[in-house]
Amino acid sequence: MDILLKRRMHVFSSNKRAKYSFILFVFVALVCLFAPIIANDKPLVLSYKNQLYFPLLHAYPETTFGGDFHSEPDYKDPYIQELIQQHGWLIFPPIPYSYNTVIFDLDAPAPTPPSLKNILGTDDQGRDILARLIYGYAISLAFGIILTVLSSIIGIIAGALMGYYGGMFDLYAQRFIEIYTAMPALFLVMIFSSIIEPSFWWLLLFILLFSWVVLVSAVRAEFLRARNLDYVRSSQALGADNIYIIFKHILPNVMPIVLSFLPFILSSSITLLTSLDFLGFGLPVGSPSLGEILVQAKNNLYAPWIGICAFVSIAFLLSILVFIGEGLRDAFDPRHIKFNRHLN
């Protein structure tokens, strides 16, 4: 392994807050990745008349299990469960509710407080808060990661061209970005959402129009510095193509700076999506999201467990992302890299 990479990993791991935050983030990401297996109102697997069925992967008609209808059965229905158990068995996920499952056999009117049946309680529509929180995390992370990757690609290309070529191109590009960033991005996204029915991909496109400028200034500054270094001038003297120099020689040396920005961009993307969902301009109604849980907390002040869950879940996710960003920033800062003999 490269010596410099070892030193950076050592600096990052020596930051206990960043190290444990990264472990927690990996755990959360794995839970979100396997959300349909962890929280679902369909059995993971069932056996009926010595034949295995996988309802998560395939929709079976109710008549398959001795029912009366040709539509997909409600596996939480005691009647359907009794039909299956007469000739087999079924295994539900650890949380036997999906994000849109309405629980009809509650002990009290919804929203109900936390219990052994619903660890974080239910919302005012009788849906399990923990299941909606898991799926809300999954959507938020997927949205944030995709937006971070796309905006970083555009921002890196724009900043690289501005910093490498400089001159009038850089001057006009800076003026354009100054005017572009002066526009109220949140309000414009809200206007777009009120005109076009919002969806995951439409929101991603709208926010991408304004989020790509975050990395431009940092990448531009690094390219302005690097274009006058000896190895770049040597490549130019040898006749290397400018695009080749930008992406082959300079960009690898700039990437450490970019990586330290990514967790902060990810956290801001999740915050923006949560804000839009809370204001009613985000994902379609009924979609699981962190902002929707905040709306539930606002509308049900007499159910404090919803507000506590919303605050803790959002604060937890954003905190670990910020701590990871701080660890990466220190790891790629030359002042924090100590030349330890044990790492050589």
C-alpha cells in the first residue's frame, strides 16, 4: 500500500469521532440497502404444501394458498395466515411492516406510543414509525449520494477548466457563477415543484441545477496553483494535450481536496430534501422521508415520541456525516500527516 495512503488512513483512524462515525454510517447504509428484507409486510419465505414461495420477489394470487381472490393476498390477514399455516409455515422480516402498511389492530387510536409491537410507535395514520424511518433513510441517502456524485462531476469539470485556462475564460466564468449563485435556489426549486408534479428524479434534476457550483471555487484554486508547477510545464513542453494534462496529471492531485468536501455536500443535500419534504414541495405524498416525519411531529404535538424520533434521526445522520468530513479533511491536510517510522 502507498505510504502516503497509509499515513492518511492513520490520521483518519486516530480521529476516534470520525472513525466511529464512519462505522455507524456503513451500518446505516447496510440497513438501508436491505430495507425490504428488514421491514416489510410480506413474508421473506413461506412454505405451502411442501413448496417454497418468495413473496418479496414475486406476487402470488390469493388462490395459490387456498383463498378466493386472484389478487395478491394481505399476508398480515389472520385468515390468510391460517390458510398457509394449515399446510406450511411463513417467516416475516424482523419488522413486519412496510413504510405504507396501515396497522388496523392497534391497542389505541393512532398515533400510538412506543411498545414492544411498534418500537418507535405509530403515526397518525397507523403506520410504523421505525419502518418509515428506515425507508426514509434509504431514500435520503440514495438521493444525497446520487446528487453528490453528479454535482461533483460537473463542479470538478467546470473548476478544472476555469483554473487551468484562466484568463478571460476564467473571468467571465466567475462572473457567471456569481450571478448564478445569487439566485434563491430553494425558492426556485419550490416554484418548479409547484408547476411540475415532484418526483425523485425531477427533484434531483432541479437541485442539481444549483448544487454543482459548490466545488467549483475549491477545484479552480487548486488548478490555478498546479498549472504553474514544474511537472505541468514539463508535460506542456513535451506537447501533451491539455485535456490529458488536466485529467491525468493535475486532477489526481486535486482529488484529496474534493474527497474532503463530499460528506459536507452529502449532508447539505439531505438537509435540502428534508426541508422540501417538510414544506410540502418534496417527494410525492405518502413517500417515506425524514421531512414527512417532521410534518407528523408538527401536526401531532400531543405525541412527543414522533418529534423526538424525527429530531434524533436527522441529527444523528447529519452529525456522523459532518464528523466523517472532518476526519477526511484532517487526513488530507499535509499539516496533520506525521512521518511515523512505523508506517514506512
